[in-house]
Amino acid sequence: MLNQQFDIWLEQAEDEAWSAKVLSNYILVDKTSELPRLKDIPATRKKRLVILKWLVSHFDQGTNYSEAKVNEILKQFHPDCATLRREMIGYNLMQRESGIYWRQT
């Protein structure tokens, strides 16, 4: 039982380290801006998911957003807000109904 728990902990630690590396490779910290910018949208699904999870963390749970507000928030990080918005919906990180968006729990 202890070995199994250790293996799970180790796998989670490796996943977190890998995610941190992905974020550091795709996010540009600009000293003139308050927020970091996304250099590019990753082509691979696994890396893209890391970036999308980071982006969705900038939305409050329990808050409804108009599409315009979602675009405004996403444009702070990357100009292609439409792709990012669609991808967050596609990965079930956000939900959409009648033009209203909210973060999944």
C-alpha cells in the first residue's frame, strides 16, 4: 500500500514538473506588462491542455461571462482568443449556453 501511494505521489510530482516546464516554454514574462503573454498555442494536445488549464485559472468559478468578456480576458494573454475560447469549451474546462460562459468545477 505504501509503495502504491509513493508511486502515485511520484507520478503527480513528475506531472507537475512537466507542466511547469511546458508553461515556462510557452509563456513570456514581459517586464512592461502586468500579465505574462502566451508565445504560441501548442500543437500537441497534452501541452495545449496545460496551457488551457493555466488560462482557465484566470476565470472565477461561479461567475458567468459574456463572450465579449471571455475574449477580453483571453486577449490579455494571446490575440487568438477565438481559438482559445473554443479549445477551453472543447476540453470541458468551460461551458457555454446561450452566449454565457462559465468555468467548470
